[in-house]
Amino acid sequence: MKQVPEERGVSDRTPANRPVARTVAVWDLPLRLWHWVLAISVVIAWFTPTAYDGVHRIVGYAVIGLLAFRLLWGFMGSRYSRFRMLGVRLRAAPNYLWNLRRGMTGRYIGLNPAGSLMLVALLASLAVSTITGAMSVTVTFFGVWWVEDTHHYSSDAVIVLVVLHVVGVLAMGILQRENLVRAMFTGRKRIRHHS
């Protein structure tokens, strides 16, 4: 299991000689806002492709802006927002997923290898979906079959990945006995230790 180093910003408010649940700041406010605005945008985009085409387009352009922000924040954001460990976690993902069959999750403060894989898959599919969506309303690419098909299939892929993401977060929360949804609201995750 991965050992968690001591972190700054940890809160510890329980009596001595009892197991204490300390928390550490993980997800900064810009990343949390990005996450929830992106989630809302994807839901709106999914339900507005034909009847509310104007809304669909605006949300699509907003998602392009959100993707650009996440790329920038992956290099300039706080420690757990950065992409610096992404390659290592992606290489660890197959073995990590294999070990999940036996309930072996390890302990990661930031994204675990499966979460890193999901991040890359979601960002890539969102990029393809939004770029082809923007292309499909231009004079050059309007009505071009491969642009429309790519937009359609990549948008479906986004929804499948979103469902897998939600299921994965809930499953990991159960396995690790931690409310990971709350962590994405508060920005803090628990570190267990004995005082």
C-alpha cells in the first residue's frame, strides 16, 4: 500500500489515543469549480442537441474553454491539479485495475491510476466531441459525414465514460470508506492514522 507523507494544512481535532481522521487539502478551488461546471455543461449538452441547438452550441464552446483551462491548470495549478505524475499513474493503471478484482486499492491522496486513466479518456473524448461539434457548424465541414459521425460517437463515449466515472467514484468510496463526492466539494481528503 502507498504510504501517505505528512502534508501541510492537515486538521486533527480528536482526543489523543484514538484513531483520528485527519484531512489534507487536495483539490484546489479552481479545479473543483472546473469539475462541477464541466459536469453541468456535459449534462446540458447531452440534453440539448436538437431542440435547443443554440444552447447546445454555447455549452459546447464553453466546454472548449474549460478544456483549455484544465490543460493550463495541469501545469500551473496546485500540487494535485498538475499533470506531473500522470505518466507514472497511467503506466501503473493496468496493474492497479487488475488488483482491484481482489479489493486492493492502495491509498492515493490525488488521483489513483484508474482515476488518471479516466481523466485522460474523458479529456480526449471531450476534445474530439467539442472540436468536431464546432467544425460541423462551419461552412467547410457542415454536413460532412465523418465530422458528424465522429461528433456523435465521441459524444456517446463521453456519456459512457461519465457513467463509469460516477460508478468508479462510488465504488472506491465504498472500498476505502471515504466520501469522495464530498471531497470534490470540500477539496479535502482523509488521512487515517493513530495518534
